[in-house]
Amino acid sequence: MSPSAFNLLGAGSATARRLALAFAALVALFAVATAIALLGFAQVNRGLAQTRARVDSMRLALDLASAVRDQYAHQAHTIIIGNDSHLGFYAEAKARVLTLSKDLRQRTERPDERAWVDDIEAGAAELDSIFSRDIVPAVLSGRIADAHLEHARALAVVSRIQQRTDLLAKRFEDAIGELQSLAQATRDRTVAWSVLFLVLAPLLAGGVAVYLGRKVARPVALLHAGAERLAAGDLDTRIAVGGDDEFGDLARQFNTMVASLKQQQQRLLQSERLAGVGRLAAGVAHEINNPLGVILGYTRLLRKKAVGPLADDLAVVEEEVLHCQEIVEGLLDFSRPVQVGTQPVALRALCDDVVARLAEASPTPGVAVTVSGQGATTGTASKLRQVLLNLIKNAIEAAAPAGRVDIQVDETHEFSRVTVRDSGPGLDAEARERLFEPFFTNKPRGTGLGLAVSQAIARAHGGEIVADPPGAGGACLVLCLPRFRGGTT
């Protein structure tokens, strides 16, 4: 039963996944570092943009305060000079105040800031109203006292406007400080993360390199060394690579391959020895068979005429000649090529037939024989009956007296099996090693050819006879044959 080849692609690529994860982690580290740096730069740029906007807003507030002061100064000059020569300058200052206040309103973000701009605009309107309605008519009519009185009111309005512009300028200045602090903190944090990633990246790269060395380079080196030893002819080489990844599976498959190669080499050597023995056996058998037939014929003829001790001696001679003929027949069977048919063979029926014939030919009292299961194969029924006859007969002889022989027929996805287990003394290490060698037997009158011939027949059918490891007691031989793929038999 040869082991099935391991499908490397079907087993999944654990090493590839681990390598991908390692490189992905390295790439992810750089990606995160880059993302944090870019995010930090974006925050800094956004902070700088907000800072510039706040600076512009603060400048507008200061410009508005300056424009209001110019507006008030032109009112004062009108009172001091006592004519309308500064009205044009006043109109320009007033227009500038209105323009700056509108620009400043667009840059405000908080409700209180917009309220302060509203107060500034209201104050500017009130200041213009005092000047246009009260101060200018008083100056032009010569009522200087009234003009100074209204000028005092205008000064109070200017002070209120100045207060609001100062609040806005202070708010913008504080916002600028907060934005600068935030930008500084963001920059420091980005630098810290960048330094951290710069430190972690070599460590992670070193870890990936160590992992590659342990999980890839070292197993590849071991596989390469094992392949070199195998190429040098060392069939006992093994690769000690553990783990459940592809390299572990490859090492196990390599070890299985080497063991199978060694087994095939041993089989080849055995086949060559058996071929040589077969050629020799065929020649010897043909040369001996005829003299044995003559001796057997004369012995039987003399037994008919002999009496007393001579008859007993001739009976012994006849028995020994028959034993020699049995050996010769075994040699002839061993030397003949096995012709394999293509007909379906029901193994259970063959086992039942062999057990029945053995019970009729040479009953063994006390030995219980059971047959169970079903299975079928393709081949020559007579040859397979010869194999089963050898296996079951040996088991019965080993179990006698008062023993037990269990014959189990079953099927797997690829094979049909006949398991013959007896309750005898079992097989020792030497017997298991030499079980199928020609002329090896542990029986007093065995030829040592039965199992060798049976193994040749089984292999000719694409199967094999194997001896299972010893269990609680007795021997266990399994005939394994290709499973019949057709219909029922």
C-alpha cells in the first residue's frame, strides 16, 4: 500500500501567508509613519493658514481702530479750524471705517466677536451722525461752545469703538497664540512618531530577516543537504524539519520518498534474487521431476509386494518422494510468470471456498475459523485462491490446536483487503524480515516457497501481502489488492 502523494498546493501556503504578513507589517509600518507625518504636516499647514487668517483679522482690527481715530481727528480739525475744509478727508476716513468693518465681520467666527463688530459699526454710524447733524452745523454757524459739547459726546463714542477693537485684537492675538501652540505640539508629536517609527522599522526588518532565516533559509539548506546525501546514495538520510508549514510537509514527504525509494530498491534486489532463483529452480525442477516420478512409481510398485518392516520403510520413502515433488511443484510455480486476468473476483466467496476445502481435506479439530465482510478485485480467481489457501492454511496450522482464525474482508477507497489473523505464537523479528524469502520457513516440513509464490501473485495483480505489526498475540497478514471499480460481483 503505497502512500498517496501530498498535494502541496492543496495544503495551503502557510509560509507564503506568514511572509506576506511580515512584509505587510513592514509596509504597514512605513505607511502608518508616512500617514502620521502627512497628517501632522497637514495639521501644521492648516494651523499656519488659520494663523495667517487670524493675523490678517488682527491687522484689520488695528486698521479699523486707526481709521476710527482718523475719523475722529478730522472732526477735531473741523472744530479747531472752524470751516469745512476737512469734510473730504472725513468722508474718506468714514468710507474706510465702513469697508474695514465689513471685512472684519467676514473674518469673525464667534457670536461675541460679531456682536463687537456690530457695536463698532453702530458706534461709527453714531459718530457720523453727531458730526454731520450737530458738529458741522455748529461750526459753520459759529456756535463753538455747542460744537465742543458735541465733540465730547463723539469722544465717548470713539472710546467705546476703541474698546471693541481692542477686544477683537486681543481675541485674535490669543487665537494666534493657541494656533501656534497647537502647531508646535503637532510638529513635536509628528517628529516623535517619526523617530519612533525610524527606530521600529529596522527592528521589524531585522525580525523579518530572522524569520526568513529560520523559516525559509534554514529549511531550504536542510532540504538541499538531504538531497545531496540522497544523490550520493545514502538511502538512510532523513530531514528533521518540524512545523506544519510547507517546508515541514515537504520534509515529511521527502522522508517518505526516501523510505519508499529504499523499499523499492530492496524490492528490486529481491526481485533480481528471485529471478535468479526462479531460473535455477526451473532448470533443477525439470531435471529432478522425472527421476522423482520414476522413484515414486517403483516405490508404490514395491509396496504392493512388500510386507512387514519393508512395507513401512517403503511408505516412508513414498512420503519423502511426495514431499520432494511438492518442493518441485513449488519451484515450478515460482519460476512460471503469473498471468493476470481481467475478471471481477469476489474475495469473500473465495475465502469461504478455501475454508470449506481445507475443512474437508485436512480438518483441524478445535480451530475456529470465521469469515466476515465483503470486497472485490480484478484478476484471476484461481491464482488468488492459491494465495488465500496459503495464508489461511498457514494461519490454521499456527493456531492449532484449539485456536482461532479470523478472516476479515473489507474495502477502502482504493483497495480491497483480506486480513487473516490467527491466535498462534506470532512472528518474531527475523521471521517478519524474511517472511517472503524463497526457502525460508519455520515449519518442520515446510518448503519455504508458499508465501514467496503468493507474494509474486499478489504483486502481479497490483497488490501486496504485508505483515501487520504484532498485536496482543498471533500473526496478522493482509492481502491488499486494487479495488474492483465495476458493478456488483
